[in-house]
Amino acid sequence: MPTPSLSALPIRRLTLRDLTACADLSENRGWPREEHKWGLLLTAGRGYGIDDPDGGLVSACVVTEYGPQDRPDLAAIGMVLVAERYARQGVGRRLMRHVVAAMGTTPLTLHATPNGLPLYEELGFKVVGQAEMLRGRFSPEGTGTGISTRAAAAEDVTSLLRLDEPAFGTDRTHMITRLPAFADLLHVAEEDGRIIGYAAAWPNMDTHVVGPLIARDTETAKALIASLAGRTDRPLRTDIDVRHSELIGWAKERGLQSVAFNAVMTYGIGELPGDWSRRFAPLTVAAG
């Protein structure tokens, strides 16, 4: 029986049952397997993929929607991958066109690597910002800010949601409420008994990824990073909006190093919603 052409292979919805195949695809392209992150994205978001007739996946991506369920305000696209043997054959373009069409009028956003940027620009995405990926072992010297931090408690979730929505720009309850189970650490910053910021650190291979990081100001963001760093022996990784240059410089002074820059892109809107001055780092670049 002849092998069907790539263009004839159907695009289907992925589920948690596809987690191993998604992790295999990541590994195929030289990425970490990131099974923990894939698990979150496939349960909180909507996966799309193309099955390889020889087993595994030809391609995959995940879309995470935010806002009202029947009419999302925003959707983030991430983990766009094509198996090495099928690279540069139009598979990624076909999958992305399918996703854009499936989302209809919902505004879209994504973080693009330099390699992916030309494709997304061809599809109509516009660059609206940039994030700098930092990684390294955090040195705590000179990190005192006078801002009180502590581990989040179950009763704090309502306050986190109230703080998160104006900063992010739309409701992401379905992601934030998963943080206590997804993250190893979830800390809040307080002033006079009121929560003024929060941040999580979740396990990703040999690092702890800091994100989301939502804070009233830069000093609060610093306090939260230092608080999380003080509770882990792993290197930290985070992706900070480059407009937060003071925080980036502070993190580099304490051991984190620049790894890469990703373009923040949108489709259907000119700018991302919310207040960027309080939005320091995403939960993950794959989900915003």
C-alpha cells in the first residue's frame, strides 16, 4: 500500500494520550522532552497534530485559550514542531494555517524563535515585543528588598486571580488554578496583608522555570525571584519581557545568563492586552 502524501495526512486533535508522542517529537528536534509541560498544555489547552504513518507524529502544536469559553479574548500558540525527516516540506505552514483558520476571529499570540519568525510573518503575525531567556544559578547576595514574601496558601488563589487578570489582560483561571499542582513552588509578595505579586517555579528537566511572574513593580518582582531561588538547588530559567531592563540586569548580576531572544508576535490585534508593566514573565512561552 503506497504511503500517502504529506498533504493528504489529516490534522487531528491531540489529547493527553499523545503525551509520549509529543515528547518524542520534541526530542527528535533536539528540544528537551518536557513531558511535565506537555501534560499541562494538553489538558489546559488544545493540541493539534499530524500522525506519521510509520508511527509517532509528523507535526504538533498546542493552542491555549483565555477569556470566556464561548468567545475567547486571546489564544496562545506554542510547541510548533515538525519531525526532522519532514522538515522544510511545508508541514509547519499547513498546520499553522489550519490552527489560524480554526481559531476564527480570536486574536492570537506566540513567541517565535529566529528560525520560526519568517513563517509566522508570512502568515500575517506581527512582532510586538521581545523576551529574553535567562538561565543559570542564582546568587542571593544583595537581594534584600524589604518586601515580604511567603509560600502561597490555598485561600490565596482568589487573590492571585484578581491580581492576574488586569496584568495579563484576560481571565486565565483554568491555568492559574492549576499552578499549585503544576509548580513545585508558588510564592506571593505582601504589603500590609495585601498580595502585591506572585510567582511560580515549575520543574523542567534540570531547571526550575520561573513563571508566571506578576508583580506590582520591579522591586516586588526581584523579591519573588529571590524568594523562589532560596527554596531550590536547581538552576533557574525565565523569559523576561525586554522592557523590564532593570530586572534583567539585576538577574544577570546574580548569575543568570542570556540564552536567547524570542519575538513576541500577535495576529488580529495590534498589541497584547493587559498591563505589561506588571507582567514580567509568562507561565511558559508556549502558553503566554
